[in-house]
Amino acid sequence: MITPIELVIFDCDGVLVDSERIAVRVQVALGDALGWPLTPEEVVARFIGRSHADIRGQVADRLGARTAAIWSEQFEERHRAAVDSELVAVEGISEALDSITLPTCVASSGSHDKMRHTLGRTGLYERFSGRIFSASEVTRGKPAPDLFLHAASRMGFDPAVCAVVEDSSPGVQAARAAGMRAFGYSGGLTPAQRLTGPGVVVFDDMRKLPGLLSGH
């Protein structure tokens, strides 16, 4: 018999806020400007779901530490400006959150400052205030399980009763490594086939999430 879900852990970017499209566009532009041409598909495969430190490390390996620092600084500036002018919540997420009665929290590769900004711009911050966890709080980011295990521990739940809602391959891998059930949202930029795996429920409409969590 499957143990009922008791805690739902949400990723932030691409799951709660539709920020991945902005991030990909900015990363492609920076790659063109700084010497690492990348297609949008390559940015999704390399960067989406990864921590800020991981992405900076990838850029440093390719272009050197100095360029990586410039890349990182310019990304923060351009991303923040784009968020201020165009960020919206993921379609259907507000309806889903209204229908989910289980305890919830956020566990994201993004920094707390970034989440305050993006969740605040979309009116979602207060829904999760005090229950937001960042990869900056753990040693290893996704696809390691550390962040999700940290969130579950802080919330007071065993990993076996937790469900993770993710939109990236590293995020789904992290959820599975943590011994949690994974729900892969394919309505964003990551193709469904990159989210599939043993025990992963892949779905493309956030309005379906409450029913999926309850097994319907």
C-alpha cells in the first residue's frame, strides 16, 4: 500500500513562477556576448535546475573565473530587470495551491533574495513565507538530494511521505535520490522525456496537480 503524501515540496523557478523562459533568454544573450554561444536547448540542458554556484562553475571551466564573475553579475542584473517587467506566475498554479490542503514548502536552487523577488512579484511569497529553503543552505545542490532532505527535516516530515514538484531533470533526480515521490511538470521548457523515470508522475497542467497528489 502506498503511504499517503503528507508534505508537498515545490521547486520555485518554472513551477511557481514562469521565470525559466527569462533565464534562458538572458543566458543565451550572455553566452553570445562573452564567448560561449549556446542555444536555448543547450541552456535548458546545462543550467536549468542547477544552483547559481554550479552554473558559475560551468562558466569558469569554459571561460575562466574572471569572465564567470562578469557573467554572474550581469545575469543577476538582467534577470532582475526582466522579472520586474514581465514575470508572471506559472499558469494554473494559483488554482492548484487553492485546492491543495496538505502542508507545503518551497525548496529551490535559487537564492533567498531571488525567491523573495520572484515570488513577491507574482503575489506568491506570502503563501510560503517562513517555509522557503534555498540550495545556499546545503553543501550540494540538485541533483544531490541534500536540499529536499533539508526541507523535509526543517518541516518535520519523513522523506517517504514527501512529494516534490519539479520542472527540471536535476530536480527530479534529486527528489528520487531523497526517497521522495516526484511530480515532473512538463508544461514549461523541459521536455517530458527528460523528466521521466521510475515512479515519476509527469504532467503538463498545474490544475491537474491536486488530483494527482491525492491519487485521482
